[in-house]
Amino acid sequence: MPTIHQCDLAIVGGGLSGALIALAAAKRRPDARIRLIEGAAHFGGNHVWSFFGSDVATEQRALVAPLVAHGWRGYDIAFPAHARTLDTTYYSITSERLDTVLRDTLPSETLMASARVLGASPTAVVLADGDRVEAQGVIDCRGPGDLSHLDLGWQKFMGMELHTAYPHGVERPIVMDGSVEQIDGYRFLYTLPFDASTLFVEDTYYSDTPDLDTQVLAGRIAAYAAAKGWDAATVGRSETGVLPVAMGGDFEEYWRSGGNRVAKGGMRAGLFHPLTGYSLPDAVRLAQLVADSSDWSGGALHTLTHDYAASLWKKRGFYRMLATMLFRAADPVERYRVLERFYRLDAALIGRFYAGQSNLFDQARVLIGKPPVPIGRAVQALMGRQG
């Protein structure tokens, strides 16, 4: 006979955004009945999420600190005409670590893994096995809605964990190596040294299409590692991803496509940086907003999450403008010049940019000077931009 689970807050989707909401809400209201519902057997999927220390406000660091699997001081970037080391903290969260922290921190009844969801309303979740979760309010964090409502380019990637036969000698992350051959748009390699003989190497593209050929990318990663002298004895985990880069679109239609009047988090809420595609900083802030809210009813949660996401969409037109210039004004093989110029700027400005918190001076500084794209094409691209 189907079971009805009663709770105060139901979170659909056990990825990063949903997990952070569950952890923050449980810490704020330890007596609350919370359910985190995930279709897979483990929470967090198969991901490595990385972020700069400046991405997370001081008062919110306690939420993410237990999730951090690796941390470094400083990171490197490289381009054909410019290389640099930036002195800032950088951290990585793995899906395995996320799953472990959830199971060690939250009551067992909170975690509903292997629970496939058929549908969600503002106050209920219907499961494939016939069970039902009834809550004061529901937040849906299951991934993007209908992306056709947005004008997008793509940041797509494949990452592989390489176990080297000898110490690799990489001391800190190489966040962006754009000195490599430019293929399929702006291409760069990203490298994280997990330990003395383990590297996570990712081949990333700012591309006009979301298509990925994993066999080809695996070959390119192997060739890059070999050229660096990183002889891989074995290959561990691998992951792929395709992140939206937003140039414009209809935010309200996108929001409704993920469930009308249902509260949302993560990509489903449109909470991602328009140019980098990353969602961790927004996920942390939303988790704290939900935890601090005194009203977890379905309507109140919808208003809270919608208004937060809508306000960020409005504020981030600057990043969408830059994305338009990158994709519509620069020739694909010349896109690296935009990032090469950007990485000559002040380190604090770069940090605020990645956190999605550029001030007016930052925006002016990014735009001042000779642009790395043809002027006429930039004007034409911006005139045709919507949203």
C-alpha cells in the first residue's frame, strides 16, 4: 500500500543546490522534518565542483567547509601572450564527499535516495513507486527547465582523473590554460592536483553547440597530459558536463517551464552565472535564504525563490552582454583573446566577477580600452541582443 510521508520541507533533487538547502535548513531548524529526494542511489551525481574563496561570504563558509575535499592557495592561468599566478584560495567539492557529509549529518529519514519522482507541486511530490511526500512547501532542484526559452551558448567539458606513475610536480590548480590549440570555439584545459600523483584534467570549450564527443576529448586529454610529462599509469573517474552560457531570453517563461508556482533552486531556477555557467555561489546564498525564512509554505517559498532568481537575472545583464560579445562578435578561434585580456585585470576584480558581484567600476574597467573583438561586429551583436 502506498505510503504518505509528511514533512515541513521537501527538496526534490539531491545535487549540490538541493543538498545545500537541506544542510542549511536542518542546521537552522534542527527540529524540522525535512526530506531530500533523489532518484539515484547516491547524492551529488558524478561531479567535481570548484570555487574561489571569494565566491562565498564569510558568514556562509561554515555551510560549505565540511564539503570541501581539496583546497589550495593560488592558481595559475596561461595564454599565448600572457601567464600569471593569482594569490587567492581555491577549493573543490566532490560528489563522493557531498554524499558522505549528507549521510553523516542528516537523520536517515531525511534522505530519500533511489526515489524516482513523477511530479512535484507546491506542497506535494509523487514518487514512481506510488508513495507520496506531503509538505508545507516543496523546492524543485532537479536540473534545468526548458532552455529553449533562453538565448544560449555552451560551456561543455570532459574531465578525467589521472593517476601518474611518478609525482607530477603540479603545486596548485591551473584554472585556465588557453595556450592550447583552439578547437570548437574557445578551448582551455583545467587541471587540479588532488595529491602528489593524482590530477583531475578537464578539456573545456566555449562552443556554439552542446555536442560532446567523449572519445575525441579523452584522446585530447591524454595528449595534453603526455605533452606535460604526466605519464598516466591509470585513469580513475571521468565526468562530462554541458553548462548554459546566457546571452538573453525570457526569464519568466523559463521559470514557468520548470513548474508553474513551484519553488525552485539551482539551474532550474535560472541561478547560474550567465558567462561561466557555474551555480555554486548562488546555491549557497539561496540555501541560506531558505534556511532563514520563517515561512516554508509552498506559496511563500515560490515567492522567495522566484524573486531572488528574477532579481539576479535583472542585475546580471552585464554578464549576458559580455557573453553576447564572446559568442557573436568574436571569431571562434579568436575567443581566447577576450579571456586573455580579462586576466590582465586586478585580482580582486576577477574575484568579484566570478562571484557574480561585479560593481560599476569593475564593469567599466572590463569595457575600457581597445576591445579584443571587431568594433562593428560587437555593435551589431549587441543591437540584436534580447534580454
